[in-house]
Amino acid sequence: MSKIKYSPEQRAFLDELAGLWPLARGSLARVRKPCIRANCPACRQGRKHTALIFSFTAGGKRRCMYVPAELESPLRQALANGRLLERRLAELGEELIRRHRRQRS
């Protein structure tokens, strides 16, 4: 099995990427929804129950999933990391074009 040789620039990016785990793309929303119990006092009074919803795109369609309370913090971190990665990728694209223009001149 051959080892891949990375340039110092590629190695720096891979190291940066490894530090961004976990990663996710989407959004979180806290919503109030009625429960399934027929005689729930909270729902009867219109207060409903809070829930956390993760929205994301899969196969070109918008999807939603309920998020367990214990997963809220890691998911928020993954979303922040995902936004950081998207910004970094845009910067890398811009830098690629600028470098090409400098070398062409």
C-alpha cells in the first residue's frame, strides 16, 4: 500500500479539517408541539411541549428530525464547525484563483 505525499499546504488543511470534527450542515429550531396524550394538561391549556428540530437537505428535499436533549450541544458544535468549513472552502477557492492570476502574470 503506497502512502500519499501531501504538500505542506495540503497537510495544513487536513490538520485544520481534523480539528473541526464533528461536522454537520443544517439548522436547529426550538418548537412547541402538542403531544399524543389525549388529556395532557399542558396541551389542553395551549402551552404544548418544547422540542428541538434539526432541519437538513437530503436528496434535494428538506428533512427534519427530532433531536434528543443530550445531543443538542454536540449538534450545535457540529453545525458551527460546518459553517466554519464552508467559509474556509470559499476562502480556498478565492485563493486558488488569485494564485493562478499571479502565476499567469
